[in-house]
Amino acid sequence: MILLEKAERIRIYIGEDHKHKMHPLSDVILREAKELGLAGATVFRGMAGFGANSRIRTTKILRLSEDLPVIIEVVDHPDRLEKFLERLEKLVTDGMITREPIEVMAYRHSK
């Protein structure tokens, strides 16, 4: 796959305790992106953060949280992301989804 023209990045902000049918939501989202053949996706675990409920979650010992922030980034052509966004709408019931245009400088795989 070549990403030379337009590309967009979708970021999904959730908590690591968020589930979908007993499975970690981040795993479900990653599988959905793979199933749709999108260019790439990465899951990041945050050290600290807060969301709409304003409750701070952190890795600090005195405020240990099991529900740390998770960000899933997905990059592909805007047209290819439409179906993915439709699926996300059903999966992400608590969190935030953002979408932004990006410039892809390189997208390679060495065999």
C-alpha cells in the first residue's frame, strides 16, 4: 500500500479497563483496523491523564490506577477510514475520537 497523497490520523482515547464483550476495547479496535486492511495502527498506554469525568488516573504509587489512559492511533487514506469510523461509533461508548489530516513522509516495509 502506498500513502502518498492524503492521509489522516484517527486517535481514540479510552481507559485500559474499557471492554467490549469481555475483551479489552483496545484489542477489539486494533483487530477491527486490521480486518479492514488499514495501513497501520498503534496502541499507546499513558502514564497519566483524565477525561470527561475529570478523574485523574496515574501510575504514581500513592494514586495507583488500574484504568490508565490508552490512545489508539490509526493512519490511512480518508476514504478508507470511513467504514472504520462507523464501527468505532458503535464500539466507543466512553472516551473520545479525533480525526486530523497528516503528511506521511515514508511508509515502508523491508522484506
